[in-house]
Amino acid sequence: MPNFDVDDTIAAIATAAGHGLRSTIRISGLECLKCLVRSFCFLSTKPLAELRSPSMLGVEMVLDDNLKLPGSLIYWPNHRSYTRQPSAEFHTFGSGPIIQLALAKICQSGARLANPGEFTLRAFLSGRLDLTQAEAVLGIIDAQAPTELDGALKQLAGGLSGPLIAARDQLTYVLAELEAGLDFAEEDIEFISREVLLARLVEVQTTLDRILNQIDSRALATERIRVALIGLPNAGKSCLFNGLLGSNRAIVSNVPGTTTDFLIGQLEIEGLIVELADTAGFESAADSTSISALAQQQREFAESNSQLQLLCLDGSVVRTSWERERLATAPATTFIVQTKSDLPPAEMTAVDLRLMQQWKSEQRWLSTSFADPSSLKQLQQTILKHALAFSETSSEIVGSTIARTAQNLRSAANYVKSAQLAASEQAGEEIIAAEIRAALDDMGLVVGTIYTDDILDVVFSRFCIGK
């Protein structure tokens, strides 16, 4: 990253290239006032130097051959500007050649041409924006859909950095208490109990997990979702796969284990593109070189790379221990599909009934039958509903922020988990403090309280001149 002089006066055209009714030149720097006085004739009687608050003024600029260019000047004389420096915007006619002449005049009066992203860089370095908000500015400029614009606006308003800064403050408080205890170890004073310590760490972990879930579901911003059908052999996955796609893509047989590789089919639901994966039924395989073991690896890959998992349960047979375990531990991205509902239902234990009622209460349980087209239609609408819910969540973080911060956020989450484990196992406070310090460093890299030239280069090199 080049070493910018953040105090000199910079100028650039802030409006997009092409035809338009108006054009804008942005100016900022400690010598902004002198540059403006040299560049413009002011139509108001009050001297520019006497202004103490943001003001709009009528001005004229004398160009070559004594051509007078009228316009409006918005002037910020103090730290209330975008860059927290004296700044101005000159608004005039939307003519490309004229605005270039005006920019040349301003540069002759003491300004230099701004580098790409330099205005927003100054806003970041002055504390006006944190790093995630600076990236949101670029997200607003690059937004091509209403959901992308809405997400970038939320991030600019602190939707990402607010919770992260609060979590980082929480960790800083905990670290201060731990280090105070280490400083006064011989005094036998407890500055923070293990119960309070664990509770604070859990709160931070919850915040980080929620943000990471948003990152993991960001693929939906492309209006595409991957859905995996999982379950035991002969649970009706392939039959359901064919029914949803409306074709006989998968081989259907009463013999368990027919599917040994996952199939991909594309389904469109009201404009949403769904990649549906039919996977092999779960089974444990001792021989890692067997076809069965390879099929399980493919199943795990398809499941881990999907945004939504449909856990298929054969309603006509008794639940197995694996199915009960999955029902008890499945993540929020799982939806339960009870297949073969046209067959007599199997007897259910009290545990099975409790688990079923829990999933139904969360509206994540649906009975289907290949013989009932309406149930398949209902399942399609359920997929659409959950996909749109994920899409709304994923749009809250702009893509450039995800690319830069995902690794740091996951690293911070792992350090917090390690701190929780150390605290629960009664490890020494110096060990817990070391994990928290590492988590704070990673979170600082995300919001920009810690940064390097390389990080700034990654963020601001994508900006256009004038932003």
C-alpha cells in the first residue's frame, strides 16, 4: 500500500463516467480552504473563512477564455465532513469536458488528483468508519440487486461491526479481570468467577457463530441454493429426488444401498435455482477402500457443501439409534421429511414422539408420499421458504468483507472455544488469557483496530477514483 500523505489536499470527480445532468468534484485536505479561494468566485458576501458549520454557497469558476462555470459548493469547514478534514463538493453541469477543465483548475490551485479509494481511506484512518464499513461503501457502489444494496447499507450502519465491537469489548473486559487476578495472585482475590467467565465467553461465541452462519450462507446471494437429501438406505431419498425433479434421474429399488454416488439435479422454484443432491444412505464401513466407504465420503461431501439438508425418515419403519441421534443434534439448516406417508406408520417410542413434536413445533417437519403430488409441491414451497430466509441473512455482509475476514473470524471463534474449554477444565488463568488475546487480535483485524498495509491495499485498491 502506498504511504499516503493524509494531510495534503486531494480532488477527484465523484460522479460516474458517462452522460448525466450533474457532475460533482470532491475536495478534501488541510489546505482545502486556500484551494477553494483560488479556484472559485463566491456569490455570497460572507467570507469562506468565517463559516463554522456545513454550508451551501453559490459559486462561479473562471475557465479558459474567461468562460464562467456556475455551480453550487457544499463546504464542510471542520471535522464533521466524511474524511474529518475540511472538505467540499462542487456541483455543476454534467458535461465531461467541462468537469475535466474544472478539475484541472482545482489541481492548479493546490490540490492533487486523489488515488482510488483515498477519500474513504481517510475516513477510515480518521476513525469515521471502521474497515467493514469502508467495504460497505464499495458494496453500495457495486450493488446490482436490491438485496445487495440493503445488505451493504446495513453493514455501513454498523450491522456487522456493532456486534463485533461489542463482543471484542466483552473479551477485553474479561481479559482485564483475568490479568488483574494474575497481578494479585498472592492476595487470593477472585476478580472474576469461572461461572461469569464462561458466561461471557459463551456470549462472544454466540455472536461469532451467528456471523459465521451468515458467511456460510452467503452463496445464496447468487440466487442458488444446494440441498442434500440424507438418510438411511431405502429411506425414500431417490424416490423423493425423482418426484421433486419430475423425472426418473435416480434408480429406485427396494434393495438397500442402490445409490453409491450422489446425483445432482437442478430444480427451479419461483425463480430460485436449487441444486438437489441425492446421496448414498448412511452406513458405517470398516474398510476404508470399499465402495461403501467411498460412497460415505461422497455423502459427507454433499452434505457439508449444502445450505439445506433434508433428513429423510421412512415413516413405515421403526426409528434407529442413528436417526434419533440426528434428530437430537441436527443443525438449524436441517429439515425433516417423513417419507412413505401412504404406508401404515410404524410404532413410535416416547422419545420418538417427543423429538417429532419438537421438530413440528419449529415447523421443520413434513410428511410426504411419492403417490401424493400435493405433498411434493408443499415440500418445494418449504425449500423456497427456508432458502429465502437464508438469503435474507446472507445479504447482511458484502462479499468483499467475507473474502477478507472469514479466516480471521473462524480463527477468533476457535480461540474463544479453546478459552471456554480451558476455563471449564479449571486450567490456569494465564492459559485462558493467552487464548483471549489471540481472539482479540483476529477480531481487531476484522474491524480494523489492527491493520497492515497489505490489508489496506486489499480493501481500497478495488475502489474507483473519487470515492
